Amino acid sequence: MMESWSFPPDYDSEYFPDPDSRYWFAERETMDPGAREAAIIERIQDVMHYAYAHAPFYRNKWDEAGVHPDDINSLEDFERVPVVNKAELRQSQEDNPPFGNYLCVPEDDIHHIHGTSGTTGRPTAFAIGRGDWQTIANNQARVMWGMGLRPGDTIFIGSVFSLYMGSWGTLIGSERLHAKTFPFGAGATGMTARAALWMQMTRPKAFYGTPSYALHLAETAIADGIEPKDFGLELLFFSGEPGASIPSVKNRIQELYAAQVIDCGTMAEMTPWMNAAGSKETDGMLLWQDMVYTEVCDPTSLARVGWGKQGTPVYTHLERTSQPMIRLVSGDLTHWTDGSDNPCGRTYPRLPDGIYGRIDDMFTIRGENIYPSAIDGVLNEIPGYGGEHRIIITRDGAMDELLVRMDAEQEICASEDDREGLRQNAEKKLGAVLGVRARVEIVSSDTIPRTDFKARRVIDDRDLFKSLSSEAGEP
């Protein structure tokens, strides 16, 4: 019997493993993958029966597809269950405000409300039940234990506390871990400089935020005469954007702080979002399959791909009773392995290079598919890069063009020859990696704004070109 694995979950809030143990739940984390998959299909049956009984959203969707929970007796059978996408969730909440007809628990049981920002349309509300809040805390604490964190360690949370689930998930995991939790936050004017001062004073063991913000924090600290290595950090763990699994970005952060970097995080809808996370010994992201079952699927057929293949993650909650997600398509891109070579000994599948980014973030220039994370990776390897850039897609006549506006270190900006050398070097390396010419523009280090949250670096001016061409009467 797997440790503390039931549905609904009933975790012991006082439980802790032996302090010297690498594992929170040794059996669950190291068991034979075949035995785990047999247990997972039993849990999927439990979750599907629960959702069929409590969520008209799922009952109607499955009835229409001719699928019933009783029909699902293998993971291959489970692939017949129709996927869910974010647009369906938004429509459900619009038709059944505010939480949709997949809530599954009485509204009186809701403990926390979070959600998306709604900057591109109707926001999506995340309603988390009281029991689920405790389950999430136990899940996140377990993953953080795997990162090497222990009771009494100071964990500095340098991210926004609002709708964003990343900060809150780290907070409750840290509290369940009995760590010294420092929910510093981010986003207010002057807050980054104060964060550097507080980290110098408290010397936390770990920092949580986004990779972009960690680079901004280091840059701010250095400008104020504080060396980031003096914070005494041993670990920085990140979510919210690609970066922590991009070797050049990861190495840059590790060198700045002289600390380990671990990548984690999937989707806010899938909280506990640390269901994909690295460990102290294992790079990339382990798929903690007994919390959230993850399939990597072909983006078109949505059938599982084989080990070593590339696809989009599709997620299923195994322990949530409020707003359970069953085969939610992420829209991200990654590739997976069976995890047989995981250095930590956990037998979970692994995303060795993390999550590359969203499929819809990809853009095509002259027939080449390009991900923003690839450009990020190239620039962070170039000496003289100042740490921030913008990717500008334009159209010149009938052809799309790629412009990368990158900032440079102050010493580079002081010399015209050095600026030109940096520009030529960047164009050469980008061209070699991307397979298409990219024009590079060098700007001073104070030109491009820094962020306290997720970096938004792509500017697509092609629609502007089309509108201007239309006004001018061009075809």
C-alpha cells in the first residue's frame, strides 16, 4: 500500500520523514513504475467516478463522447477520455458563474480564490476547497523536501502575492515543511532593492521566484554594492516561465549566486503546480505522477508519445476534490524520458530539459519555427550581454524579419567598437542556432525595463504592417 494515498486524501499534518532520508514517501517515490501505473489507474477511476457524480461539466462531456468511468481499465483506455482546454473552462464559468459547473464541492467549502489576470479576456477563477488546501501544502512540502529543504531552513519568497498561485503554493508548502518562511513578495516600487537588503540580513537558504526576477534582483544588488553571493543562498527554485532548465540561463544564475538552481511548475489550474519539479540530485523536472498524472501527447492526435519523443503535457489531478482537472491540455512543449537514469533514485518519468514554452509562443520566420527560449539561451551565453532583450517580429515587403534588441553591459556601451563587435557576435550565434538571419540592435543597459514577474519579451509588429499596408492600398 502506497504511503498516505487515498481519495479523498487524508494526510497526517504532523508527519515528517527521517531528517536524513532523501525521500518524503520512499515507497511512492521509488516503487516499480509498472506497479505505480496500476495504482494510478485505480485512482483515475476514483477521480472520474467522483467527477461524473459531482460535475455536470464532465458528465455531459463524457456522455457526449460515449465514455463512462466504468470503461476506463487501463492507461490506454484513459487516452479515449476527451481532453479539456482552457477555453472550455472559461466558457463553463461564463455559463455557470463564477466557478463553472466543474466545482464539485459546495461553495461554502471554498477556502481560497485565485485566478488568471484576465488581461486578454474573461479571467478564470480558481476555487480551492479547504481539504485541498491542506493536500496542496503536503504535496508542495514533499517536493521541496526532495529539493533538499528541511524544517528550520529560511525560504525567501520573492514573487507577487495576489492572484498568482506560485507565491501561495510556495508559502503553504514552506509552512507545512516547518521552514522559516519569509513571504517578502514583489512588485512595489523600490521593493527589489529592499529585497537585496533583507536577503543580506537574513541569509536565507532558498529563494523562490521567476528566473527573470532573480536576474533583475542580482543586477539591482550589484548596482547597490551588494554581492549576490553574500546572500548565502544554497538553492534558487523557479516557476512561471522557461529559464531554469535553459543551460545558459541556469548557469548565469548559478554563477551570480553561487547556488543551485532547480526548475519546477506546470499550470495554476493544476495546483499543486510543483507536480513537475527537479530534485537536489536530478536536473530537469520529475513528473510526480502520484500527485498529478502527466501524459506527454502529440499536439494534434493527443495520443501519448513514446519515451524520448516531443509533445504537449496533458494533466490529470489524482488528489483534488475542488475543480479537478481531468486530461487538461497544457499547450506547452517538452519531451520526456522514462526516468530510469534519475540520479536521485526516484522512478518518475522526467522532462530532462524542462518545459520549452507554450506552443502558441512559437513563431515562424521564413519557414523556421522559433521559440523565444532558444533566443534567451543564445544571448545568455554571449559575453557582454546585459541581461534583458526584446524580440521584435516585423515584415519588410513580403518577408517576415526578426529583430533582437539586446542590452549590453555598461563597459560595452562605452565603446563603439565593442558595441559593433557584440552586435556581430550576437547575429552570428543567433543565425547558427535559429537557422535564420536575425538583425541585432544594441542598446544601453537602462533602456529595456526589468520585471518583478514573468518576462514578456516578444513584440509582433506584423499586424501593424498589415494595417498600414491596407490603408495604403497594398495587397
